[in-house]
Amino acid sequence: MRTVVVHSDDWRRFDYGPEHPLRMERLGLTWRLMDAYGLTALPGAKVVSPEPASVEAITRFHVPEYVDVLRAVSAGDWVPHAARYGLGPGDNPIFPGLWEAAQLAAGGSIRAAALVADGEVDRAFHFAGGLHHAMPDRASGFCYVNDAVLAILTLRKRGFKVAYVDIDAHHGDGVQFAFYDDPAVLTISTHERGDRLFPGTGFVEEMGEGPGVGYSVNLPLQPFTDDAVYERAFEAVVPPLLTRFAPDVLVLQLGIDSHRTDPLTHLALSVQGFLRAVRRLLEFAPRVVALGGGGYDIVNVARAWTGAWAVLNDATLPDPLPQALHRDMQALGLETLTLSDPPAAIEPETRRWAEEYATRQVRAVHEQVFPLHGL
Ligand SMILES: [Zn+2]
């Protein structure tokens, strides 16, 4: 097993602003936790820096006019109608260097995909990536450039058949959009239901179009879906489709805003529930490009992605967090200093409500999508 983690300290230069939930510190904290666990110097695992993606690479998905706008606002130029491109106060703020930040995120995911495509490694992890909401001509949901789409395009260019599985709490709408009519890319997204959470899409009925019908798969879930409910629904949908599709490469979006303490969403997973899904996914393809994603309680981000990197290396970690991180984790509000979460009770009524919704969605996938794959 040869692996690579793509990481850069350059992220410290960028800032979405003091009120924004996407804190760049999450990346540094994740790296320090990986390091404290001894995961940054594993035999067989490389550490490489991202190269900023070129305009040419970024315009494989994004329209040149939008790229021009990103470059202009990033340099401090006044652009009238920036809001037309999703830019401005709110989710996608204009800050100095946002173009360079977007280039770095895109470049890291392209690099991860290229290393896998070249056969240099079997599994790659770029946890600063996974910015799955960006659209060809606009920023959306904290995402300016869709590195996940660019990673998939890198793999497609080399002829690989790709399955994309997105376990972020939000629907992976930008990636679904990019490959909506393409049967060579299977996209599967599990997320909180779109009528309760941004971006408002990701219903079972969104199944693709033209030759791509059946190759966009969505599993929406009820608020308070916990590990047990999630695992049952996931098992009923994801493994059969991946087995049938038999991808050459799996691209994973590993957002951890599905966690029960995440401030922006309402799912109720634990770190260990998240890691079980990651471990299970690795069974379905010989090559894997794993990306990060959402996650706004940064103690969860660090623990989940450190755990995911261990899983990608088939390594097991002691549950107590390394001493070196105790003070930081406590300061950030983590009460139990372990990688996994303590058990949490969910009201039986709430659990039943989540379970019933999941059962209905699974049945809809089985009735509407599975027959398109002969399942
Ligand atoms: Zn998210």
C-alpha cells in the first residue's frame, strides 16, 4: 500500500474573515494531530505540497469569465455585479488572496488525482479539498473552485472509470451537476434532506439525465440521523451500487459536518460512525482519492480526518488523544480527550422519526435507481 497526503502550511495566509464558519485553523490542527499520532512519517506514505492549479486547469470546469472575476476581486479590484457570481458578504466573502487560495485547493486535489492516476500511489488524501458546491460560473457554499470536479476530470482524462461518494452533511450539488449526463462517473451523495438544509437539492428523484440517468444517486436523511440509522441506510444503498459499477478509482468527499456537534447542520454522527463509513468505502476500489469537505466544529475535523488518514494507511490509532494536543482540544471545547466520541443517547421518538425517513428514502432508491443498474 503506497499512500500520499497533500498538505501545505500556506493555508495560514488566507482568512475568510472573523465571522465566517470556515476556519483555516482546522487544517493546521488536523496536521498537528496527525503529526502527534506519528502519521506524518509513516513508511510507505509520502507527504507532498500542492502546486497552485493553472488557469487552464481550472477552466476545464469553470467558465473563463468567472475565473477573471475571481482573479480581479482577489487582487482588490472593484467588480460590479460580483454578487452575480455568488461573491460578496455572507457565504463566499471577497478576501485578499482568495484566488490563490482557490488555486491551491484545486491544485492539491489535481495533484492527488494525478499521483493516483500515474500509479505512484494507491491512495491519496487532500484534506483541504472537497469544495463540492462551486458551480462553473459562480461561488457557492464557501466554495469558489470545485477541486473535486477537477480531480475527477484529471482521472477521466486518463480513461479511469470514477465513482464519487460524498458523505458531507450537505448535498454534493456542484459535482452532481458536472457529471449529470455522464455514465462514466457515478456520483453518490448522502446528506441532510435538501428541504431542511443548504443547498436545497439532493432528492432521490435527481437521478441524472440523458445517458447519465441512474448515475446520480442521492440519499437524503432526516435531522438527528445517528450512526445506527446512517449505517443501515448507507449499507442498503452504497455497497450494491459500487459493486455493480466497479470503479477504477473512488473519489471521496469526507466532510465531517455530519457530526452531532456541528453548528451548521443537524445530523448526529460520531467520529467512529464516520470512520466506519470511510473504512467500508475503501473495499470498493483499488485506488482512492480522498478529499476533505465541510466541518465547522474543528475538534471534529481534526479527529475525523486524522482517523481517515489512519484508515487510508490501514493503521490503527490508540483512542486517547496524544498529550501534545490536550490543551488545544480542551480550549476548543472537546470534553472527552479521545479520537472517538462517547456514546450519546437519542430520544427514541427522534430516532424512530429519523429511521422512518431513511427507510422511505432507501426504498425510493431501490425502486427508482437500482433497476437502472439491473439491481
Ligand atoms: Zn457540508
